[in-house]
Amino acid sequence: MSGVADSSPLHYLVQIKAEDVLRQIFVELITPPEVIAELTHPRAPDAVRSWAADPPSWLRVMPVRGGVDDLGLGPGETAAIALALETHADTLLIDERAGTSVAKRRGIRTTGTVAILAMAAERKLISLPDAFAALRATSFRGPDALMNGLLELDRERGGQHG
């Protein structure tokens, strides 16, 4: 599966030290330079800035070749959506509601941080309770009902808890 990453999923997965699941879930993962710029912003956490300053080899930084329409979103989200369209990516990794809505209207499949962690837990790559606890300790504000439901599914299938 190929993907294009916006900043939020990368930001939070790096913060909770779960970014390596991306290379195990996605055959190819790309991101535009605008997203790297957001991740290296002085207000980003040190770990995120350091990671983005020297991204791993499995994350390809690629500029949008065609024009980028003004979508009324931030530069990272706008470029990520344009790159997903341009590369015909299977999915766009994005958390923000407005960006997700714009992407879906353009026919782009989206997934977010919570779903990525759930996929990783289903593949026994991480402990979902531990990952969600770490995520909740950051500034991430995900849908509690969804996260609790995924934790219940993880328990039912005998998920890894430690």
C-alpha cells in the first residue's frame, strides 16, 4: 500500500516512538517538503524536529510537480492532498477534520493516527493499550469513543498488551 503523509500522523507517531510501524504497513510512504517544514518548526517537540531534520530512508520527501490549488487549508495539508492526487496514492495519512473532508471530496482514501495504530496492533507490531496511553499523554485529541471501541476489539482478539 502506498501512502502520502501529512504532518499530524508523523508528528504523533514520532512522539510516541511508534513511527517504525509506518514502514511495516506501507510499501511506499511519501511526504511533501511542506510537511517536513512543519515538523521542523521551532515549536515542534525536539524529538519530532530531530526526526524530520533527517527523515528515515523509508520516507521519501517529494515536492508536488503540478500546481497546488488553494484549498483553504495549511500548506502541509494542501501539499499532501495535491501529492496524493498526483501520485495516485492508495491513502492519505491525515488527522485534521477539514483536510480529511477536502481529501474525501476529491476521492482520496484517508486514514489517521488512531487507525494506523489499530492496524499496527492487529499485525502484532505494537501494544494498542500502550500506544493509546502514550498518545493520550501528548497534545493529541482523538475521538475517545473510537479509541475505546478499538481497545475493546483489541482485547477481544487477544491483542498484545505489553
